[in-house]
Amino acid sequence: MARKFISRFILFGSLVFILSSPICAGAQELKKVKIGYPAFSLTFLTFFVAKDAGIFKKHGLDVELIQLAGAVQTSALVAGEIDHLTGITGPLVAAARGLPFKGIMVTHERPLFWLIANPEIRRAEDLIGKTVAVDRLATLQDIIARDLIKRKGVNPERVTFVQTGSVSNSVQSLSQNSVVAALLSLPHNVVMMQRGYREIASATEFNMRSASGGIATREAKLKQDPAGVKAVIRALFDSMDFNRKEKTWMVNYVQNKWKLSPKAADEAYRFWLEGLTPDGKIPLKDLQDIYDLAYSTQMIPTPVPVAKVMDYSLTDEVLKERK
């Protein structure tokens, strides 16, 4: 009788141990990852969806998305306060100047920028002698704004550019008539045009290509934690698959997160989807062209040798795994 009791006790204790095991309970501890993003823009929609749809968690990641502006982004990456950055432009310029960064993946290959002006501005020539807002000077936004004006036949040197710090601030400056035009990203351009503002030019109009959304990290992290970096890349590929397949979910998400009308959300999603990369990469030549333009016009202080600061090797490994 005593032996039977002891056997049952041991069996019960074993069951309790097994059932409380994190692996069996499906509660395996998630790996914490911090990712910085520069603006509350649809450019980074893949990252927002990966978090809010639970895709990061499915890959064992507890991701915190942190909005960081300007030089704070690269400083935080250097200090290890964040693990990755979603904005490619800043880290690659920093890498060319000697900081130990690498771009590793591109989620979006079209600059989602529109030059939006108040109703009195009817064409690019009307911007001469006036002020245009960009998020920050000497960034991708600034490069695109000047290039768009040039493509419309106006010397950008005849236009004054000011930085506002964020796309939200640019919207506010335009609304308050502090500037006559602003370079806006999705979905802010859609909202302002519905309010009667005018589109002067857009990156989509000229089929521009660049790494608008992507991810960069420290070289040390690539060497010390390649498995962790690949987990993030896998999650992003799954998020991109979700982005394409779940249109209704995506439109509702965009509508609710950015407080848009159903029509505006559908239009914003459609524009955004056109630039989603098929393989997490962009030809290096297309990327090089943007940086060469920025350097030739003295918008960035250092030439950027893209082949040396972009490293697609882990992205290529994940692509092979997915076949």
C-alpha cells in the first residue's frame, strides 16, 4: 500500500514538472529585441504589422518598436540601446563615415514621398523663393524633395528647405501656413489632399527606387548573434507575406492605426503595396545612385560605397531556407 502511494506521488510530481515546463506549456521565453524607427509612417508598416499581428512572437521574439528621430537613431545603435534600425539612409551614411553598421535587408524599394502644397501653389515654379518642409535636412526625405523639384524643371537652390523633425510636424507646419509645401509620406499625403491640398510631384510619378524601409544593425551583432538576426529577418518575410495576402485585415489595420476613412486607407495600402520588395533586397546600383546624387549635391559629407555597407548574406540564407 505504501509502495503504491509512493509510486503515485512520484508519478504526480513528474506530471506537475512536465506540465509546468515552459517548452511543454508553449510559454518558451521570448527573446527581447529593440528596433528603432524614424517616423510614424506607412513606410515601416511591415514592422508594425509583424508586432501587432503576433508574427514576431511566433518567431520567439519580444520586439519593442521605439521611435527615434535624427542623430539619436545612430547614437542609440552605437550604444547598443537598440538592436536594429528600420531607416537605412542614416546608418549607411554613418557606416561610410566609419561607424560599424551594416544594412542587411530592404523591405520597401520605393520612396513613399509626395510633395504636397497649399491650394495656391499650382506647379513647381510657384515654389521659387518660398519655404518647403522636410523631416530632416541631409536625409532621404531631403534628397527626394530636391530631386523632385529638379525633375519638375526648377533649380532646388531657388527654394528654401527647413527641417521640422517629423512628418507630423511637417503636416502641422503646412496646415498653419508656416510653409507653402512639405514632403509627406503615406498616409499623410492622402489625408492632406482630401483636405484640399495639392500634389505637386511624387516619387511614384518618376518610378524612383531606393531603400525606403529596411533594417540595419551593428557589425558586432552580425558576428555575435547571427541566429537572432536571422529570426528577425524570417519574421519580416512572414510579415511581408501577410501584407500581400491579407488585404482586408491590412486595410482595416491602416484605417484604425492612422485614423483614416475606409477609402483613404484602401488607397494608402494600394500605394504602399506596390513598393514591397519580393526578396528583401534592392539592386545595389539603384541604391548607389541615390547616395551618389546626395554626395554630388553636397547633401551628405561622405561618399557611400553601398557594396561595402550593405550585407545581404543573412537575408540570402533565410531566402534559401524558405525555398
